[in-house]
Amino acid sequence: MPRVWHEGGMDEESFAAFADQLSRYVRERLIPAEPEVLAADRVPEAILEEMRSLGLFAITVPQAFGGAGMNVSQYIETIRLLSHAAPAFRSAISISVGMVCSAVKNAGTEAQKSHWLPRIAAGMITSFALTEPGSGSDSAGLQTRALRTSHGWRLSGTKRYITNAPMAELALVMARTHPERLPGNAHVSAFLVPMDRPGITVGQPDRKMGQGGSQIADIILDDVLVGEEALLGGQEGIGFRAAMQSLDNGRLSVAAAATGYARRILSTATRYATEREAFGEKIANFQLIQAMLADSETEIYAAECMLADACRLADSGKRITIEAAATKIFASEMCGRVADRCVQIHGGAGYLAEYAAERFFRDARLYRIYEGTTQILQLVIARAMLKALATEA
């Protein structure tokens, strides 16, 4: 795959070539490999190496640190195309190219950027350790503690549902550096923690409803000692802000994943409708089947338009908290509806594991939960609207 980068991303012609080759790779390599991924519940190392060689881990890393420096539109389009295949393939790269890379780029010291960004570009798998047993949506209420010592910091606590934890080499860990809640959530700091540190234990991968091959597990930190260089940005209190800033792009990534997967689901449903016969003719000729296909196409197109607009605004430098949340809500809910229609079009066959429709239905459910549940994002949008109104007044 050609890798012709320049500052600000790939030029239009080179990105088109990149996207074309990525689409072929997804179609010819990743989709046929899905049974292997599901059986092993992990992406094979051979495929991870291929993804590294294709530059997929480097797409958001600045060129100065060995990456592509793609703009938001190119990054999100790459995720959308990759997400035609099983969600595990996106999960393998998404944390590194999304939240961790964003946090280091936006809030890291120059030393942290120089040390970690080239490693991410080369294919380092990372985890974003925010969620805890007692704090999911209320992420500012986390209980993991970081205590300053003469040698740096000691981290103690448990992180839950952490994507890529069993294979990650680096975790961006959110921890309290102050016992009380402070304005602006300044009681939360972020730490770049190598996963081979003494005191780190990774739990067994959790069994999940869907998204097989994408592993999540607990990360237990028991007096894990890290140096001062691990503190993101070299100062306390910026961890939560860095996490929230990276979540805007993270939510667009989930929206792109849901939209790309919905395209795959609709293609499968349409093909089945043209092959299955009932009452002496193809069910694709039945108007109520056509209505489900048309509704799905309409909603996918709307999600694609929302993605394009939000990315355009992000590339122009605008803060997109509302747009990213709205796009993630719509795309994730849409994907669930498309998956449900796919099962319905398959009829009884859609309930059998023999057909992909059953897997699509289970996979799609998670998009409405992570990177902010639909209900939390409704609050994010409403609060931002009310804050804007108060500012105008």
C-alpha cells in the first residue's frame, strides 16, 4: 500500500489509492478471516503484522513522529472502511490511533511525544484505562489513586472493561491525584503506564454478548511505581480534560464503525433477499421487504452525511462536542435497527448462528454503550446547548 504523506494528511489522490487498497484488503483478507478470529477470540498475530505494514497504526500519528498525520476526515473514513469487517479488527487499532494518540499529541510533553508516538506508529497496542467497577458514565468519580513518592508515583486501583488489556503494551491510566473532587475535574490525572510494570495484573478476558475477537479485561494496579515522566503533560489535573478532548474523536470513530458495519449488514440482507424464495418468487420482490431495505439505506446515508459534516467541522478547528455526540447517538442506534431488520429479513434463519445476521445483531448492540451511552450523550448535548444559551444571554 503506498504511503505518501504530507503535513496535514495525505493528498487527495494518495488517500483515494489508500482507501481503495484498504477496501480490497478488508474484502479479500479480513472478512474471510472472521471465522478464525471468532474461533480464537483474538486477531491473529499474522494479521496484526499485516495491519502494521499497511500503516494502519500510523494513521493519526504526526509525520514528524513516523505517522501519516491524517486529518479527521481521512481518519474517520479509514475507520469506516475497516469496519465493514468484524469489529475486532477496528478494536485492535482504535485505542492506539484514537484516544491514546490524541491524548499524547494534545497534552503530552515533548519527551512523551518523542518516546511514545513513534512506538504507536510502529504498531504498539494500547489500552485506555478509565472505566472502573464503580464508575463508568461517572468517570470523574473514579477511585484509582496515584500517590506521589520520592521516586515518582504509586498507582493502586482496578480498571474494568478495558479494551485490548490482555495484549496491550501501554495503558493510559486515569487516577485521582487529589482526594476531593476539584473544579474542572482537576483531581484526575493521566499516566502513561507500561504494562510490564511490577504490580500490574490483567484479568481473564471477559465473555461478551458479541464482538468476538475484541478482548476486554480488568487491569489491577497494586502499588505500581512509575516515574515522574509517566505523568501526562508533566502536571497534575489535566488527565480528565485530555480524556474528554480525545472522546470527541473517539465518538466519531464509534459512529464510523457503526456506519461501516451497517453497510456490511445491509449488503448481507439485500443479497439474502435476492436469493431466498417464498411463495414462488424472490422475497426481494415483496414490498414490505423492500421497505426494510429502503429504510436501512436511508438511515445509513443520513449517518454518513452526519459523519462527513462533523469531520469537516473538526478539520476546520471547531470544537465538535455536540456534533460528535449527536453523530454517535444516531449512527449507533441506526446500526441496531439495521441489524434487527437483517434478522427479520432472514426470518427463522436469522436466529441461527449458521448465518451472519445473528452475529451482526449481537455485535451491533455494544455501539450504543461504549464511548458514552446514548442516554449520557443526550445529557452531553442538552447541557452544551443550555451552556451556549446562557453564554449568549
